[in-house]
Amino acid sequence: MLSVGRLDLRERLAQVRRSRLVRQNLILFVGGLVAGIGGFVYHAIAGRVLGPATYGQVAFLIALYAVGTAPALILVVVLARYTATLAARGAEGISSLLTRTIRLIAIPSLVAILFTTLLARPVASFEHLGSTIPVLILGFSIALIWQVSIPRGILQGLQRFTALSLNLSLELVVRTATVVALLAANYAVSGAMAAVLLGLVFAFALGLIALRDHLGRSKTRVHLRVMAGFSLAAAAGIIGVQILYNQDVILAEHYLSSHAGGIYGGLNKIGTILFFLTLSVSQVLFPRVVEAVAKEEHPGRILLYSAGLLTLLGAGALLVFGVLPGLVVGVLFGPSFSDAVPYVFAVGVIGLALSLNNLLVQFFMAVHDLVFLPILGLGVVAEGVAIFLFHANVGQVVGDVLVTLLALLVLLAVRCYLLLPTLRASSLGEAEPKPALG
């Protein structure tokens, strides 16, 4: 009996190793892990060098940058869906999709730079920044991340997860390496934001290199307007998730003292360790579900496996947060952030809840179910209202976010439970795009 049990275990492990879903997740997990480490080392360096009060300004600007990346994330999802559909049906047109989208997005990118320039002084005054230069750099960074998202979305849709993994990770490696030099040169907040911009320049060039085999290979021309319908749902979903894990930092920095705002900014970054650590799961899930729909296969099993994998990864991180919270804070931010220690496990749960919420949102978008939109909108409003009403200290803000995200997860899970038995691949979504010659 024992030998039979061992044989079954070996067979199951062998099946796991052969699983395409597991391999793809592993590739993106490694890239996401490197990116996550790079991102948190970046914040740890900024926090240690600048101190809580000045680091709070960096955390505020990074939160604004993260909100500004919402269009980039929408582009990634839309382009990944379109590319995955083209690839599943054997169609061409990747070169046309890449070049035409870059030209199209150049216009709003320039508008973003102009808009940020006009608002630089009011924003600097609102957050008591000593200069408008960090805000101007923020504008260029937001414009560039919109361009970086184009090759990333196409790579995700093509399921070239190795190239995508390198792109995501090396951006943060470059950002972290340059912030050390810039802070050492006493550029403070401006240097921290310039490091973000330099990392994006590198990522954009790397993305174009990864897709060089598609450049000029085909004369097939695609119509970008066919993506417009899905773009609206993607916009609502992506923006909702982005606001969920950034508005708390902005509101905390506004309502709390400078020291407490910096402490909460550090906690937010600790909590998002779980989010970015498990982000690879939703990145693999999305094109896999789109592929399943295009091939008339039921995607529910992919969701269940992905949710299990995400929970397993998150549980490991939560164990560390629960057992060694002081070490986590000390390693990332140093002794000046010791007030954050009591809240480390709670913000870890927040990160896991956010990850699961995002996974469900990605699934709903992939199968083009729109019922999740008012549920997500309710969660966003509830989080903002809770912080507005209860913000006496760091603990209250942590409690506001924790309760809101857990309640949202329950509501989205109920929607998914009702949806899964009704899913039929042949009845999902709108007609898929077709490439046009000429």
C-alpha cells in the first residue's frame, strides 16, 4: 500500500511538472519575484535614505504613477486578448498591431505630459513638495509606461512568457540600480522619480527587441476599432483594481501626520508584496482563458487551478509575515519604521485578498462577463468612504482596507459561483476581430 501511495505521488508530481499552466506560471513567477524584490528594494532604499517624512512624498508620487498606469494596464489586457485571439486562429498582423498602436498612443502620451506640466505646481503645493521637478518626471514616466505596455500586451497574448518575464524584471533591476546612484548624488525625491523613468526607457527598448521577429514580417493590417467594445470593460476592471490599492496611500498621506503617512506608505508596499508575488498567476490565466474561449473549450478549470496556486503562494508569504513581522519591516525599511510591525500580518492578508480579487476580475474580463463591474465599483467607493470616515491612526486605515477587500472578495466569489455552471465557450463574448488586408 505504501509503495502504491508513493507511486501515485510520483505520478502526480510528474503531471505537475508536465503541466503547461504550471510551467508558464513558474516562468512569470520568477520574473515577478525579481521585479517584486527590485521594487521593494527600491522603496527600502528610498525609505532608509530619505526617512519617513520625505519618503512619504515619494510614496505619494509613486501612488499617483500607479494610478496613471491604469491606461497601460488596460492596453496590456486589450492587446493580450486581441493577440491571443489572432494567435489561436492562426491569423497574422502582429507587426501592424504593434506599429499602429504605438503611433496611436503617442498622441495621448504627449497630452499626459502637457497636462502634468500644467498641474505640477498645484500638485507640489498639495503634498508640500519642495520642487515641481518630481511631478514633471512623473508626467514623462506615465506617458512612457503607456508605450511600454504595447509590447508587453502583445508578448502576453503570444504567451511568450520568458520574454515578458525578462521585461518586467529588468525594468525594476534598472530602476533599483539607478536610484542608488541618484540618491547618493543627493537628488532626493527627484532622483527617486528619475530612476522610475530610466527603468521604463530600458523596458521599452527590450520589448521591441523581443518582438523583432514580427516587425515587417507580414503585410496584414488589423483594424484597431474592433477592440473598442472590450476596452470599456477592461478599463473599468483595471482602473477599479488600481484604485483599490492606491487610493488608501493617497488618502492616508493626506489625513495622517507626515510620520504616520510614511509608515502607512511602507505598510502598503509590504502588503503589495503578495499582490506582485502572485501577479504571474493572473497574467497567465488571462490569455489561457481567452485561448480556451477561442477554441471552444470551457475555461472554468483554469480558474480553479489558478486560484489554488495563487492561494498556495500567498499562504507561504503570510506565514513569514505572521512569524517574523519585525524582520520584514527591518529588512525593508529599517528601525525608523518600527511602528509598522503590529500591522504586517494584516496588510499581508490585504495583499492576498487583493490578489484574489484581481484574479476574479481578470477572469470576468476574459469571458466578457460585465456583472462584476458594479460589484467592483461598490468596493472602490466603500474603501474610500471608510478611510474618509475612520482615519484617526494607521490601524484604523489598515482596518478600513482589510474589511473592504474581504467583503469585495466574498461578493465577487458569489458572482463567480453563479457564473461558472452557466459558461459555454460558444456563447461567450462578442464576435472576435478579423484582420483585414490593405
